[in-house]
Amino acid sequence: MTNISGVLILQQRLEISKGKGGALSQCDCAPPSPSARWPQCDCACTPAGEGAVLALDTATHALRRAEPVVTAGLPGGYTAFLSPYEPFGRVAVLDPRAVQVWHRLPQGTFRPQDLPAAHRDLLEPMRMAGLVVPAEARPAPLWQGPPPVRTYWVELTPACNLRCPYCYVDKQGPVLSVEVARAFLASVFQQARQEGGEVYLKFAGGEPTLVWERLVEIHRLAAALAREANVPYRPGLLTNATRLTPERLDWLAREGFSLMVSIDGVGAFHDHTRALPLQGRGTFEQVDAAIRQARARDLPLSLSHTVTRLNVAGLVDFVAYAVEVGAAFNLNFYRPPQWPHPLAPDLEELTEHLHRAMDWLEAHLPPYRIIDGLLDRARFDYPHQHACAAGHTYFALGARGQVASCPMLLGREGASVAAPRVEEKPDCASCPWRYWCGGGCPVLAQAAAGDIGAASPYCPVYRSLYPRLVRLEGLRVLQTVGAAVA
């Protein structure tokens, strides 16, 4: 944070450190986010590089104003700024005079000595915020060469004890054999050993806890292969949480798992789509108990809410619930195998309820950063050029031994996808949000337009909501960091 001659620039104090398993964590003057150790979603998240603020001499270096920079208005004339040149997605809050200085910077390249002395004093804090950059600087990606994280979806079984109406998984099929897993994982860890990076295995299904002993067996196999290859390894579990006993939660905590729980809302909204098919009763009470027990064990926890036409009206209640239990959460828009689809939410209705959820968050602002991974495919914790890592550093292993670039494509003969660079998507290349959105899910784009390079059908929703996310973080910075210097 900087205060020069009455001009104020606030930015969260950020220290980057290696957490458990090599994951990046960030610390500032506010309590950490529930997802701070392992930000995650239930899709193919792009790898977050460690990044680096470019060193330069602001007294002599040729500079320019960063573009594209996105902004959001805040109370009292303050403005939140987010730049793709800031490697950790930090939002800077500028007071009205600092905003005025930024807008008065010359168009094109300039040198510090070309500016008034009072403006030159602001160049260094603006550089740290990614608002002023070297003339030759380029935005994302922040990592080059070997990826920092290789992610693999491991389908233990397609079987499930629920019958969610939107699920794309065929509920018939085998349990992943140890022999198939061993051959696949040996290759995974050998590649990581040769090229660098850590391995993240996301155990999923179906419902993976139906074959709990196989989960334990394959995890232990992976841990042994990781030790042998001297490669960092961390496991995660994606589950409907109906079969998570206290003993199983204890084991997950001891083994260093992160936990993602699929949940479709609160109370009746969840029970409507996630009832036990034979008993006909809902599962929210069971899931809620497991979530609270996981929080009590300090398991890294995230809630994945698939938003459909059936539960879109319950978004405010779900957001309030997630904040109340202290869990990170992702509002995951339904991605059907064809578009349009009767379960896909109406875009206007979806936008309306999401704005109401943002209104609630503004009125009940958590003391920790909340925007990273909150809204479908958007990631605000680092700029990136791909919507997801499918086909790049993310692959899925099916229970039958088939490998695909995305779990949605398991079982589709010859189906493969690799998310294109956002600059290669005609409808996205000039969008100011491109380095936070990446262009949306390529599998959904293929289903909706027959082209993985097409814009997501959810694009109007993204454009409407992204400014609200920057505003949310700006309000948090203003509330926490600003209060510290008031």
C-alpha cells in the first residue's frame, strides 16, 4: 500500500510461499481463504505458475500503461483495478486522485522523466500493481516450459448411489484395476520426474467412495511411485459425501487429501436432484454433516455446485451456506453434451440470481479473498491463456483404462480436445476479460457451435458478472487493508 502526497494505492500485502505438497499459498493482513492451500475446481484448472514481478528501473526504463486492465467502481470514489500483468491476481484499490493520475499517463510508450515529478512517485507502486509495465512486457502465461502441476482425473468406478439428472457418466462399468492404475501412474510419475512439476490426482467417479478399499490401494500405490521418482504428489477426492464416515474423514486428513463435495444447493434444492433412488429420500442432511465434520478436521474443502434450471433459484441460499460453513465454493454452470438442453439454466434467470448472490456477498463480505474459482470457469488468482488445461497438463483415466483429455469425453470413441489459446478465439481475442476467463469450456463450445474455438454460450453471463467479482475483492481490500491504514 502506498500513500504519496494524498494519493492512495491499496493492495493486499502478499507473500508467496510453498505450502504442503508444493502448493502456493498467499498471506495478507486478512484471514486466509478456505481454499488458500489448494484452490481447485471440479474441472481442468489451468496450472498456476509462481510468477514474478519484472525487475526494472522505473527511473529510466521505457514504460507504458497496462492494457487490458479491468476496473470496478467502489464507494467513496475508489476504483478497483485488476491487471493481467500482476502475476498473482491481486486487485489494487486506487483513490480518486490516483485514478486520475493513471488516466493521465501518456498513450503509448513513455519514460519516467517525461512525467511531472508528483506522477513519477507513483510509478513504482503502479508497477507493483501491474498497472504500469515495461514497454516490451507481455501478459499471461506466467509459466514457461514444464508445468508446475500435472492434474489427472482418476475414475475409480462409474457406479454411483445417486442418479443426478444432469450427470454425463454411464453408471454401469467396472472398478479400476490396480494393474491398469499401476501402468498409467508409472508413466505419469516418470514423465514428471523427467520434466519437473508435481502430480495432482483427483479421485472421482461415479462415486469413488463406493470402492473405498480400491481408493486406498491406488492412493498408496501413487504415494510409493511418487517417493520412488522423487516427485511431489498430492491427492484429492471428488465425492457426493453421502458415504463419508468420521473414520474415512480422519484417513483423508492423515493422508493429506483435499476434498471437493458435489452439492446442488441447500435443503430441498439439493434433495430434489440428489435423492437416494431406492429409498427416495434426500441426502442434504448427510452431506451437510460430512461437510461440517471435514471443516472440523481442517481438510482443504471446496463445494462444487452444478447450476441447472432446477436449482438456479437457490443460489443465494447456497452462497450464504458456503460462507457460513467456511468452505470455498464453485458455481459450476451445467455443461450438457448438446446445446440447448432442457436442464441448462435460462441465461437471463441465471444472471439475475447470480447478481442477487453477489448482492448478498457484498452485504456479508467475508474477511478472506473469495473470488478465485467462484464463478464457473473464471480464475482470478492468476492470469492465463487457456480456459482449462485439458489436453495440455490435464488428462482423465477411465475405470476401463481409457484415457481422454477431459472426463466428459471418457467413453466417446476418438474424442479429444485441447483448449485453444484465448487469443486464437475470434470472439474472445479482444475481450478485456480474456485472461481471467480463457474463453470458456471447449467441450461446451463444441457441443453448442461445433467448434472448440467458439465463445461459450454462457459468455453473456460471464461479462455481466465478472465486474462484480473484481468489485467484491476491491471491497475486501478497501475494508481490510484500508482499515489498517485509516
